[in-house]
Amino acid sequence: KDDFLEKIYPHFVELKAQGRELIICGDWNMCHREIDLKNWRANRKNSGFLPHERAWLDKLYDEAGFVDAFRQINTEAVYTWWSNRGQAYANNVGWRLDYHVVTPGLINSIRDGWVYREERFSDHAPFIMDYDISL
């Protein structure tokens, strides 16, 4: 994962430098802030919440200028992944591993975001963002 992050960062920066508006979404397999996982203290030394992973996200947001779309509209603890061990899903002891990262020009297009939990398909739940983008 670390090799991939090192290689993809300049690509993201280049795409943004071309003046394109971007929505980059998927399972990033890491959390950015303490609010993004239920048991952050116990997971500080675990993959997905390591200091260098969080620093990479800081760099993406603070230096490259990308934006966590969901955090633009929601400051609540919301999770998209739960371990299959124990009762993690039932007790909502999860991690927010799935992101929509956008260029700043799309901030005003963000309308809503939520995690679909009506049905369970896997250890991840569908993470849905609603944008109002005129073509």
C-alpha cells in the first residue's frame, strides 16, 4: 500500500494541475482522523491508522489541496467497514475506510452523503455521495 500511495500521489497532483475537477472514490483502507474509527486509541499501531498513513492523507488534503467530500457536510462518526469478528457490525464498532476525495471546485456541488446499512453485502457498506454537477 505504501508503494502505491507514493506512486499515485504525483498522479493526483498532475491531474489537479491540469485544471480538471475530480472525484476520486473507493476503499482507501485507512482512516484519517480519530473520528473515523470507533477504537482509535487501540488501533494507533495498526495498519489503516498508522501515523505515516494519516500523514499521507494530511499531505493530500493540506498540500495537494484535495478535499474529503464527506467531511465537508458531516462531522459525525460514521463508518463504512466492520470486522467480521465479534459483534462489530451490530455494535457499530467500525472504521471509515471508504472516501470520496474531490477537488475544491466541487465543494459547492456536494449535497449529501451517507452509508447504506439497510442490507449487508460484505464487511464494507456502500458509501454514497450525492453531488449536483451541471454538465
